[in-house]
Amino acid sequence: MPERFTGVVLRRNADGEPLAAPSIGEIGLNHFAPYLMNRIISRWNANLADELREHDLTTAKMRTLAVLSVSSLLTINELSVFAVIEQSTMSRTLDSLEEQGYVRRTPRPEDMRIRDVSITEEGRNAFGKFWPTMYGSLLTMFDGIDEEEYRVFTGTLHKILVNIRKHEI
């Protein structure tokens, strides 16, 4: 008979090696972090969707402009990683953002195959108009959570990202 769930999700021995895995039923969805993260991000995106439409933006466009608003120049590959968007979707998103006048793609003089992407002043203004809505959603999401809890939480997320990332960025 399988061992009953002990309430310890991250089962490891003293050397840090994994022990027998509990079933998802034993852990329960409300204690399975990836499930909770998916629910949170899905709700975040859904809550912002109506507001994004009013600004003629999509989630992909918003993520792209957000990343470019803090990074001066990125390749399409780098931008895809930071914005968490597949490269094919990123290319279509950049086509649309370029048509709106929000981004500029410039070939590198030393290698014309590589295009650097930058945000235009119009793109910066468009994101700036949406940022208060986005920040308000952040405050709602973290209502009742103090600054120290927030810092610990983001620190934990950074550790998780290092553990699972495929890219050095």
C-alpha cells in the first residue's frame, strides 16, 4: 500500500535527493504550487483583458511594451524570453506594434540577420497610459500582504526561475 501523504510536498532525504513522490491527490491542488501559479496568472490576464482592449493592446503587446520600457534594446530572441512569448507569436506581435508606431526593429550593422527591437516614444506613451491599471491590479493582487512578505515572495520566485530556466537571461 502506498505511503499516505504526510503534508510534506518537497520530500527529500538529508542529501537533498528526492524521495518517493506523493500523488497529486495526496498533495491536493490547493497545495500544488504550479497549479496555484497558473490560476493566479490566468486570473491576472483575464482581469487585464478588458482594460487592454480599451488601449488597443493585447496581453502579448502589453508584455512586450513592458519589457521594452525597462530594456533599451533587445533582440527578438531576448524579447521572447523576457516577455514569455513564443518567437512566432513575438514576430506577429512586433509586426502589429510596429504598424502602431510603438516599436522599431533595426538590423545590426555587423550582422544584418539580427534585428534589435526598441520602444518608440509613442510606445512608451501607450504603455505609460496602461501602467496605472497594471499597477492597480498588482496592488489588488497583494492586498493584505506587506512589503517584507512581497520581497520574500519575489525572492522565492527568483530561486524557482533559476532552477527551471533554459536561458541565462
